[in-house]
Amino acid sequence: MNRRVLVMLAAAWLIAATPFAGERSQPVDCLPDRLEWSAAGPDPSVRFGAANLPGIVLGPPGDSAPVIGSTSVASLGHGGSAVFSWADVILEDGPGPDFIVFENAFFSGAGPTDPADDFVVFVEPGIVEVSADGVQWVAFPYDAGALAAASGVSGVDRALYLDLRGLAGLTPTLTGDWTVPDDPDVWDPAGTNGISGAGGDAFDLATVGLSEARYVRIIDADSRNGFPGAGDGFDLDAVVVLNGRPTQPAASDSDGDGLSDAAEVELYGTDPALSDSDLDGVDDGREVAACRDANSALAGPAHLAEPRLWLSGAACTEARWTFLGSTESYALLRGDLSMLFADAGGVDLGNTTCLYQGPAAVRYSCDADQPAAGEGFFYVVRTANREQYGWSSDLEPRDTSSDCP
Ligand SMILES: [Ca+2]
Ligand SMILES: [Ca+2]
Ligand SMILES: [Ca+2]
Ligand SMILES: [Ca+2]
């Protein structure tokens, strides 16, 4: 039996009529929680990746090679825009860059192997704006002349790449630590082709004079660098917070680090009586908000792999969930609401049907089964093949004794 699963996922089904509905509390992490998507016309629904929204752009970047762009993206088209916001995190101006925008830029031909090497990179620039309130926006400055020079060009050389700084969609997205920002002016001998972390373009709130922000907006710069079609324009992969703090928790937070006592014990494994559990000078809340392990001074991305689920449909039910990594597997279950019951140990799903179990797809296209009159279905998505699937609504670990179904 699948005990102790997140019963709140059933609530997603109940509000499934609204696209992208299903907003609920998630563990604190660096990944955005909400998306307003406004791809360019005339039919945004046929754009590359549109069928996988919003989950495809709300997780980490996909693993990519320097000369092959990530496909875990959605294309904005020429002039399209996307607004990201965070339910539990406030972006802060901390040391260095404060967030990274990942597009699927890649080297055209071999990437540089030496700081002096020239290179050609296939860019599709996007203008990046931030806001503290979702009303007043400020754009990161860029060189309009450089953008004009890049217009219609299928690849830019090193000099033009550097002149485009301030825009996103420039630096190739790679495979690596996606919590490490790249500095295009610095050759990183430990990186790939001199690029730090997983690449992408990093932005510092200090550049635009903001001490904190709640929203990031990306607007395709209409520079028409790609082939016309469903995938043209800015191909959005991910946005990752590097400096942020949790919003004030509703429950008791004894050490004032922004994480409730219960969440520290049950979710993050941190000390609820110590604001900096690993004594590295950064408090637990800020580490969790930046997808870093608050229990280890070692670097490396860390976050709770808790996929979200969005449902929609009429004749059949379509499920979409969060992309959590190129190697992640998922299980999608359907059950009968009448079989659900809760006891002191958690929630028992009853007998469930396995609809999907497999690698990093983020969509199940069509469940044609319908509940009988007076009955209801619930759906659960979870990461598969993990020692721990996640946490129950009372913050207890899920039982892992049962595979899909
Ligand atoms: Ca900063
Ligand atoms: Ca705390
Ligand atoms: Ca703590
Ligand atoms: Ca710490």
C-alpha cells in the first residue's frame, strides 16, 4: 500500500479546469513556483515545448553538451515573454550574481579550449527584467548596438558575444553544477570550455539597484537568430536563484532562519535551534532558498525533488508535472477518492492504477477513464527510483515499499 503520500495532490484534481492550476505549498528551493507564459502568436500552443508547460521551465536546467542545445525548454517566439515568481523565496542582492537564466545556447563548431581562442555561439537573446512587486519593472542594461549587430545572425563571435552581456540566451547551457554562475570575462580552468557550472547567464540585482525582488521577466529580444518555426525565439530552460531568503514561515521558527521548526526536522534535516547548521556563515534558510545543502559546507545543488502536478482536460485528463532533471524518472498514479483514508500514520491511497512510469517526460497525454457518477479520481505524481519519494502533508517521509502502481 502507498501510505503517507501527499494528499494535497488530490486537491490539484479538484481545480483541474484551470490551466496551470494546482498551486500549493512546496518545499523552499531556488526554483520558481509560478509562471505567466505569453509566447508569440499566431498560435502559441504549437510552439516548441508548449505542451510541457509550465513544468518544463520550473525545474533545473536540462543536461546539455556544449554543441547541443537542451531540449527541456519552451520557445517564446519573437517577442514572447515569461514572468517567473517564487512562492516561498524572496530574491536578495547577495554577494555576486543573484540568479541565473538558462536558455539552450550552444557553441557552433568546437568550443574554445584556451582563453585566447575565438568561438562562435548560437545565441537567441532575451531581455531580463526584475520587479519587487510585479508592477514596477527594471531591465538589466545591455548594448542596443550589439543587439542590432546580432540581429538575424545565426552565430556570434567572441567579441560580439561579450558585447551582448546584460542579455540572457548567450552562454551555452552545459551539464554541471547549476548553482554556480559563469562570469563571461573569466576563463574557468575547472569548467567546460572555460565556462563555470552549467553555464547560463547570471544577473546581479545590484546592477539595477534593487536589494530584493520577487519576479523575473524574460522577453525575447526579437533578434531572429534561429530558423523560422515552432522553436524560434528565446528557448527558455530554467531560472535559478543564487541569493534569496525564505518568506516568513507561518509555523514556529525558533532560530529565525526562515524555516519552520517542523520543516527543519522533517524536510531539510537541519537543526531547528541553530540558524546555520553547517557553520559555513550562511543561514539554513538562505542555503535552502539557493538550492544548497544546509547541512554541508560543500558546494553542489541540493533540493527536494518534489514534482508539482497540473491537470486539465475534458474528454480525457492530461497531466503535466515538473521537470526535475534529465535523468529523473517519474511515476503517475490514479486512484479513487473513495479509497483514500487517513489514519495516524498518514494517508492510504488504496488501490491505484499506474498511468506512467519512466524517464524524464513531463507529461501524460490522456487518461480516458472517467469516474462513475458520484465518484472521483485523484492523481499523484512522484519521482521514481528514489529512496524517498517525498513527504506527506504532515511532513513525514512517504512509504517507499511500493513501486508504481
Ligand atoms: Ca548580488
Ligand atoms: Ca528555523
Ligand atoms: Ca536551523
Ligand atoms: Ca550554513
